[in-house]
Amino acid sequence: MVEISVQPWADDPIAHPDDDALKRRPYALGIAQTVQSQSRTDSSSVFGLVGSWGSGKTSLLNLVVSELDNLDKTWQVTRFTPWATGDVSSLVQEFYASIAKVVPAKNGSKEKLKALAQIAAPATALIPGVGNVLEASSQHILSRVFPDESWSDLFEKVSAELSQTSQKVLVVVDDIDRLQRDELFTLLKVVRLLGRFPGVQYLLAYDASTLEETLRGGSERLGGFTASRFMEKIVQHPFIVPPFAAADRRRLMSDELVRIVGPRGSIVERDPRLSRAFEVVCGAMDTPRAMGRYAAALEQVLALHHVAEIDDLDLMVLTAIRLSYPRAYELTLRRRASYTTNQKDDEIVKGLVEEIEKTVGSDDFWTVRRLMLTLFPDALSTRSSYSWQPAYNGISNSEYFDRYFQMGVPFGDTSDIEVLACLEAAAEGDADALSKIVGQPNNVSFNVAISKVVRLQDQIELDPARRVALAKSLARAFDLASRARMVADTSVPEKELLHSIANSLGILGDAVPFEGLNEVFRLFSDNDDAIELWYLLDLQVREQRTDELPGWLDEVTDQVRARAEISILDRLKNFDNLRTDAGITTGVYFLKNTGGFQDLSSMLLQGIAQQDFTVIHIAALLVQTKLTFRNGTGSTYELSEQRFGDTLSELLPDTDFSWLDGDPVKVAVDDLTWGNRAKFVIGRRLHGGGF
């Protein structure tokens, strides 16, 4: 079980200038100086801070307030959060209450503001121009609190008193773009008309496109103005939140990766994939909030994976897609088969790319394409020089793809950590765990386990003794898999183990004891497998050694020859009980290539004389099969008339074969049993190019 330990993250604005990672403090000072210079105690101005969601508006607001305080300690700042109120009435009342918190207490200004707050919601009816008429309930409240005062009179008195105090008040209103349309109109009307007290300035923060979309969304007319022109009447001094610069993205991303991924030791600076992965992910993080969310999400998902089980760079890119482009993330999951195939057909690649554009839209297409191409260079590009070599445990490898979505090692998969542990034990002579892995009953698990056993050997330390011990363990594992016949085509992936053993033993020097190597070959219950390993090992040794071949190779060859002769005789004696794939051609041709048939010929002639078997049996076991394709019915194995008479003559010199000079026996060529093959050989010497 993976232990998750991540650094807490919350989408909170900075509270202190020392936390200004984006270096926006000088800009905040400029805004504060503008507020200071443009504000008067006898009027009211509205300043705007415009930026997209997540661009850092609230953090910049905090910096502005801090710098304003540094400029002039007499400023009184109050914050009003309109979207936290429950309804329009509460919004307006809370607005006046926010101002009342910071105005001077003398002359009853606070009490007058509280009275305005009590009747504020009905008072908004004045704004559209219906006259100075209050609802009855509001007039009752006003007369009870301030007898003989109308609402307009009270408003004028509050304004006059605030003007006399020379008090500087700044009302900071954040996130007004979150309001519903009626709430937004109410707020803007209050700021524009009911809140224009002398000395009270406003700093509104909002996303322009979202706010204008909200304003356009209803049927209420904007007095002949467009939404943007309407906001020009409200906000006299707009400021734009600086964009999230590319340099800032790179710097912050680099810092986060050092903190999050650095301790895992998975990223190598010289890795050619790193620079591209870094750039494309930075390009997708278009706001500071997006960067923060990404870093938190990446830290969380990395904690779910052991560093050896996935490729951290691929997980970095996939996490960016998941957070910023969820539809592309879902498409990736659906297109598993297409993306994990080394596809270089231009038309297929074009179709996959067009599907990406259709899924995410033209605005995001180029960014998403770069992200996807980083993960699946072979599937999404026809230019082989365009991309790097994907990691062996990357998402483009079908054996690892599911891990990136299931956040761990899924059912049917085999943990790399477990395989490495089994290989370490096998190198010490304990083959049980390794044999258990490749003996899993699930075919998918079996294939994946074999593949990982072969590939992960390079990750463990192997001296000659450990290398031989590992070869023995792999031989046991191969023999278990081969005898179990868990897959239809045992040449894949079982034969990969033979290549792996040969590659490992082929680099051994002359000092390796012959007995250890010979034991490797003896572990194969089917000598044909041992012969195949010999061919692979002989090829490996000859490719690596330009000088004299190691002495143990001849000794191993002699032992394999002796076993081949015994195996051929055993199969002839058990002719009627053999599996259909248990011919003698592998052994016969091995003996022919490594020294000839002299000893085997004597054994065969002696067996015939003792009536242990017949020439027909020998001929039948030399019959091979061929794969035949039939229209509409697929493929099937059939008996082959491939010429092998010369080999039979070499095996049995001076033998009279004239008794075979008859008409061929008609048999079903798709019947591969040895009894049928014994009939098949009759007459093939004279017909159809037989032996």
C-alpha cells in the first residue's frame, strides 16, 4: 500500500508582500498611488481591477491595500463580499453595513448609515427613476428611527457629515463576476448611485468577459449601452491584472518540480524528454491558480505510484491534460488501442489528430495536441525524427497505460517492484517467487509478467555467479510456462525468456564453471527448448567474441547432443503417446549441424533391429507442418510435403526404401496426429516432391 504524504494546498490569496512570488508589488504600488492621487474627500471614485479567474486578482488586491497603507495610514479599508450574501436585500444592507464599520462615530454617522441599511433594499426602487417614493414599510422604519427625515434627506446628511470629516474610505469589492444578473445590477447601481458618499472610494475586482456575459444575459436594457460601455460608466479607473508571464510559469513550475518530483530521483536533467514536457505543461498553466491546482494534483497522484512503476514525466503531462482539458483526458482513455500502437500510417494519424481537434475545439487544439504528442509520439506523428524514445514504462506502452488512469497497479498487471524482488531472489538461487509469477493462471498477467521479467533484469546487479543463478531460475520459469501451455502461441512470450537467458549467459567469461551452465540446460524438460537455447547462446557468443570461443561452449554442446540423441529415441519408442508438436526434426538438425549423425544412426538401426520402432515411425516424426490460409475460413496448420528424404537417408544409410514406392495414401492433411502422419509418408517418396 502506498503511503500518501503531500503538502497541503488551498486556493488562498497571498496575505503578505513577502509572499509575492509573481513580483507584482511594484505594480500594486502604482495602483495604490493612483488611488491616493485620484481620491478626494468631496467625491467618490470607482477603481477596477480586471483579470480572468485564477489570475491572482485577490492577491493583487491585498498588495494594493498593503501599499496604500504604507502611503497613508489615514485610509480606512473595508471589504465587501457581495456573493456571500443570501439575496438582493441582504446584499444592499451588507453594503451599507460595511461602510458603517469604518466611518467616524461622531455626528451620528454610523447610526444614520445603519438606518439607511435597514431601508436599503426598498430604496433601490429609486434607482431606475421612479421618483423619491419609498415603500410604506421602509418609510415606517425611517420615521421610527429618524422622525421627520426622508430617505433622501438622511442620505444628504450622511454625505455632508462624511465630507466634513475628511475621512478616506476604500471599499474593496472582490469577485463581483460571481453574482447572478439581478444581484450584479443591484450592486453596480448601489455603487454608482446609493453609495457615492464623499470620501468613499471603491475598488472592484472582476473578470471582464464573465461580467459582460452576465450583463448581456438578461432582458433588461442597458440604457442603449453595450455591456462594456455600461461598465465604463461604472468604473472610472480600470487596471489590468498582468498576464501570467512565460518566465514566471517556468520559474514557478521549476520550483514546484524540484519540491515534488526531485526527492523521487526520477527526472534526469539530460533526459531529452524533460525540456519538451516542461514547456508544454507550462503552456497549459495559464493562471497562477491553474499552476497551484496542478502542483497539488501532481503531488497527490505521484504519491499513489512507486517511482519504479510509472514514468513521472508522462504522469506530469497527463495530469495537466486531466485538469485543464478533461474532454481530451476522456478521449485518451477511450483511444487506448490507437494511442499505444506504433502507427505511422499518415491517414490514420491524420484521423486521430482531427478527432482531438473536434473534441477540444479549435481554441485549445494546438496546446492539447502538443500535450498529447508528448505522451504518444509514435501514434500521433509520422515523423520519426520528431519525437524522443518513450520511456519503457510510459503511458504509450500498452502494458503500463492503465496504471496512469487507475492510479496504481491494476488487476491483470504485475508490479515492477514485485518482479525486481523476484529477480533479486532468483539471482541468489531462490527461484520459487519467480516461478510463481510466471505461473499465474490469468493469461494477461502471464504475458505481462514474462515481458517484465525479461526487461527488468538489467536493473539488478549481476556478477558471473549471480548471472548463472538467475539463468537457472529463468530456465525453471520457462519450463513451468512451457509445460503449462497457458497461451496458444507459446513462442510469444515464452521464447523471450530463452533470448533473455542467452543474452545473459553470452557475456560470461571463460572462468565460469561448466557444471553451472550445464545445469541450466538440464532444467528444460523438453530438450527441443534446450536446443533452441543453445542456438541462441552460440549466436550470442560468436557475436561478442572475435577471439577464441570459451571452452565451456564445446562442453555444453556435447551435453546437449547427448540429450538430443536420448530424446529422439524416447520419442520413437513412445510414438503413440506423443503430443502433436513433439517431432524429432529439431534434434535431428541440431545433431547434423554440430557434428553429424554417426552415433544417432547406430542407435536408430539398433532400435529398428530390436523392433522398438520402424522406419515409418522415423519418417513420420520428420514430417513438418505448414500454416495455410484459406479464404473465408482463416488459417490452419497442415501436413507439409517438404523434402526430407536426404536427411532420412543420412540417418539410415544403406537402408532399402523401395517398400515406399507405392501410391500415396490419401489422408486429411489437417489431421496432425502421429498415426495420420505415418499414413501420410507412404508413397510420398515418388510423388509431389516428397522425400
